[in-house]
Amino acid sequence: MRQDDNWSKVYEALNDSMYENHPYKRKVIGTPDIISRISRDEIMDYYKTFYTPQNVSTIVVGDFDEEKVLEKIIKEFQFKNTKETPKTQNTMETTIKNPKIITQYGEVNSGYIMFGFLADSAKNLKETIALDIISTILGGGKSSRLHTNLIEKAEKPHYFGVDTSHFQFKDGDNFFIEANFDVEYKDQIIDEIKKEIIALQQIEEHELEKAKKQAKIEFANNSETVAKIGDNIGYYLTVVEDLNVAQNYEKTIEEMTTDYVVEVAKKYITPEKCT
């Protein structure tokens, strides 16, 4: 099914090319060859090696009796015949070492393009928030720069959609710009998006304040339901590896300045640093 999804094919080619050696370059779902050959014993061995007590974070959220819940968790989480989970340490890649343009052709009616960038890990809270703000300013909705400049203001629009994404990972963030477009304008589209990337070297105060407000709203939304609170705690425990960082989130947003956001944009989001 993934071979029938154009965005999946573009993303997988891009993701593989962004990294040199880090496991993030691999397809999470695996390959047809691996899936067809993997044995039950291999799956069970993996389970016993990695699904172990020292490798699991258990999060309980809600109105409950702490002692009773803890007693039940200890009783029910009996991992039999588990192994010692090996300590793995991957070398982070925060910059694409060999930026390039990859072109694929297929029987499709429109073009799909992704610009990919690497950045520091999610635990670098200040830079992570700055990248969220950049994503909002550049491609977050119909009031963003990309939508306004490339679709609304264009005399003859050749984009069917354009936006940005920022994913936070333990071993380094990903930042993407995505566009669905009329294939006749491919070269022009690459140039136009590069100009918008370069334009990030100047950010207006009103853009920053609007993006900061959006970040605060999203952070507050993560505390609205029991499930979201659990997800949020899990994110800071496993990806950021520090639950205390969440306490500094709103304070860090307030301290954000246009100069700092521009500094982060120059550090990670430039035409020379993307594939």
C-alpha cells in the first residue's frame, strides 16, 4: 500500500538520504524482504530483549489510589524470561552531510516535493520551541508565509497545497517543507521555496507574537484530557528524558525573541543544508 502513496515514497527517499548511518534512516515498518523472512523466534527474542522492565516507562494519569495502582502494576507487569536490555548509543546527526536533490518519476497527475532539514535533539528545549515557531510562521495554516505568498498572492497559482512540519526526536529533530504542485512549474517551485527559506533571516515582531500565542495554545491543549496528559508525560520521559523540562516550556516561550529565532533559522533552515 505504501508504494501507492506518493507522499510515503517521497518521504522515504528523503529520509534515507538525510542520514548517513543513524537508524532513523531506516523504514520503521521494514522492507517486504525482511517481513517475508523474519521468523517467530527472532520476534520473540527481540521481545524478550527490549520489552523489559528497565526499558519501559509506565504512566498512570487520573483520579486513583496511588498505593493500590502501584501494587497492581508490580503484580501484573511480570516479564518472564526477559534478557538484559543492551545499552545502545547512536551518534546524532544534526546536519545533512551530503545535501542533494533527488528526483523520482511516476504515473501521477501532480508533483510532490519535500525539503528536509536536520536539527538538534528535542531535549534542546529552546531550539525546539524556536523551530516550532519557525514552522508556524513559514507554513502553519492559511495565514503563513508560504500560503500567503505562494498561493493567495500568486497571479497564477501552481500549488495545490504547501506547508511545514517539525518532528521532535530523541536523537535530533526533523524539519520539513512540503508542497503538492503542477509539475510544469517544478524548477520554479524549488526556486520560490528557497527564496522563502532565505527570507526567514528576517522575522517581524507581530509574526513572532502570533506564533508564540499558537505555541501556548497547543501546550495548554496537551493538558485538557487524561489521555493527552499521559502522552505529554510520556514524551518528556522518553524523548526529552527529563520531565522537568515541561515546567520551563511557557517561560521559554516568553523569553523567545526575533533575533534568537532568526539565529536558529540560520543555523538549521537554509537552502545549503537541505535535501
